[in-house]
Amino acid sequence: MKRVVLVAVGSQGDVEPCLALGRGLIDAGWSVRLGALAPFGARAAALGLEFHSLGELPARFRASRRRRPTFSGVLGRVLFWSVYQRLLAGYLPAFEEVCRGADVIVHTGLAFPAYHLAESRGIPCAALSFVPGAATAAFAHPLFAGERLSFGPRRNLASYAVEQQLMTQSTARLVAPWRRRLGLAPVARGRLRAHRWEHTDALLCAVSPALLPRPADWGPRVHQTGFLHAVDAPPRPELRAFLDADDAPVYVGFGSMTARDGERTAQAVAVALGRLGLRGVLARGWGGLAPERAPHLCVVDDVPHGWLFERVRAVVHHGGAGTTAAALRAGRVSVVVPFDYDQRFWARLLAERGLGPAPLPREQLDANTLERRLRSALETPSYAAHLAPLAGALRHEDGVREAIRVLESLVEPRSRGA
């Protein structure tokens, strides 16, 4: 039986697609082990995946009243990688443990050093990206997008080079001794970016071509699989009861994003929905979104997006790739309140494709602005008209099956050679 190891560092948006892929691989006859942060162990076990903890969730990413700097844009990415290289030191030994016995390693972006383990063991390695992370002249790297998706061909390509250089250079001092311990030859710092790509057999870009057509300058090792939609857990009875009691509500949730003003945000949401005569399902998330009790609100913790979004009128969210994909697949209009990372990219993309209103900047979020955006989202017929064919295309897409096809192609030639 072929064994794949999935290594995912990050929050729910990084892990849920890996769980979907892992479950699909099990159904296809693979043995699957997932390495992720400890809070995801129970979810992995419920889906039948072997789980190896990479450690606890770092305190800096839990709910906090302190102002957190942005991690997008050039300065934000410099700051992010300076922070992350300190966390990575604790992950490298865990990467070694979780990857033992693998026939192929699949890693997400923050787990990129796992490719060195594949090199040391002579096995194939695939990178898994939930954003269009392969360099292209067509649009800027999603972590650098702001008011525009593109800055022109040269600057677009440069944005990918900057991100990849920050990634490899900021972690070089940790990777060099680790490679020695793995019995690998040293790599000159100036070659680290190229070396990573030389030892990556495939890049699985888990983004739908129906939403973002494949750029002409992506090479053959970039495989645009389509979204890896999460495997839904059963909804809680109280949520079912709330949905059955009256008209379809609006979903509001900001995932793993944290903010100092969670109480104020929650009250703004409650007021805006009340003014519009709408009910709401509010997901607490890592930011602790929990308003005062009100009959038109249902506050939940973990909630199955795929199941729920087909039962709501609209989705107010932070613009994470997974939540965006789930809303599009359900054919529901999004009001995106981007916080950080790649969220401005998805927010801007939806607006430019005519799939929803313009993004609502987080610092401008209050009852008045949310009321106006929601009214626009629900009363603009063209949004629903553009969403319907895209939703149909996404429902017929099978990103998990396509990703498995690519992984099979990586392992089979080596199996025949053995």
C-alpha cells in the first residue's frame, strides 16, 4: 500500500483541504498520515487519517486584544518570515518524525522544508498551494495584492520572486545545519530558491480554473486541480432548529482571524442584520465573535460550510480561500471583509468578476457600512446571475480526484523501477 504523508502548518484553512485530500486518498487505497498542529488531531481521527502532532497552536495566533501587524505586502512579508523562522526551529524535528516511511511527501507552504526530507530519502515531493502561488506575469502574488490584482507583467513576476526569496533566505540559517544532519550536501544561499523548485516534482494549485483560468506561462509541473472542498461534519441540532424556524439567514464568520475589537464587531453585525430584518448565523472563530443574545442570531463554533452555505442568503467572511470556495460552490453572494494574507486577492477577484460587491475594509466595518454592503449584495441581480454558472462548474469539479491522479503519476514510475 502506498503511503503519503501530508504536512500542513497553519490554521483551519490550511488543514481542512488536506483532510479532504487525505480522506480521498484513503478511499483510493492509500495509507495516509497527516502532520499538523495539535488542535486538528480529533478531526483527522474522525476522518480515519493517522495523525502526528507538530505542536500546539502558537500563542501569538490565538485571540488577542493586542493590535497585530499586517503580514501582507512587502514589509508585512518581511515581518512574517522573521517571525516564522523562529517557529520553524521547533517544527523541523517534527517534520522528520511525521515523514518516516513515506512514499511521497505533500507539504503546504509553511511546511516547505519538508522537500529536503524527500531529497534525503529519494522520494517524490509535491507542494500544495491554496492560492495561485506559481510565478506568473498575469497577476501579482496573492500576498501582495491590494487595490489591484496586477501591477504589470514585470512587477507581477517580481512579487513571486520576492516572496520566494524571503521564504528561503529567512530560514537558511536553520536549514543549513538541518541538511547536514540529514546527510545532504550544502546549498549556496543564492541557489536556495532554484534548488527548492528543482526538488519539487509537482505543484498542486488547489484553485478552480473556472474562477481563475490557468495562466499561459505556468509550466507542466504546475497542476491546477480545482478547489479541495472540506469534508463536512454533521451540523449541531440547535443550528438545524434555528434554520428550520424561519427564513434563510446570513452567515457571518471570520475564521482564524483575530482582532482586538471582537465585541464591537459582533454588535455591529447584530445591528446591521436587525436593521435589514435578517437573521444571522455567527461563527465565533478565533476572534471570539459573540454578540449579546438576540432572537435573530444563532452563535456557533465549528460549522460545516458546505452544508450551511446552501441554506443561507449570503456569506459575510474574511476572504479565506476555503470559505470563498465554499460560498461560490453554494452559489451565494459574499460580502468580504479582508483582514490579511491573501484575503484581499480573493475579495478583489470576486468584485472584478462581478460575483459580489467591493471589499469592505476591516477598519471600516461598522453597522452602517455592513448594512449598505449587505443590501447591495442581496439586491443586485447581476451577482446571482454571474454566480449560478460558476457554482454549477464548481459542483462538477473534483479537485481531490485530480490531485490524487497527479500523486499516482509521481509514485508509479518509481514503483515500476523498484
